[in-house]
Amino acid sequence: MEFYDLKSRTKVKVAEGDITKKKMVRKTKTGEQTRYALMGNYDGRVLYKFVNEKDYKAANVKEVS
């Protein structure tokens, strides 16, 4: 899967085994905001890719809290 590496400013490919997913919920003035992210380990760094709920549920990777 492709992630964007902010440090090198390039797109990099991360192996499926190095990807996890995380659901982030935070409170705002008007309620709650839920963000869905896929996290890939690349060169010792964690790269984030924010996705919609459908893609989050379709991703067949381990979920972390």
C-alpha cells in the first residue's frame, strides 16, 4: 500500500504485514469527531494515511488502540 512520507516528501510502498489500523475519537464543541487511519511502519517511522470508514472496515489488518 502506498503512503506519503513527509520526511522525504515521496510516496513509499509499505508491505501489508507492516500496516495496522487505528480509530481516533475526539470531543469537539459540537460533539464527537471520528477519524480512521491506517499506519505503516517504514524506516523506523510511523506513516499515517487517513481513510474513510468504508476503507477502514475493508482493510484486513490488525487494529490497535
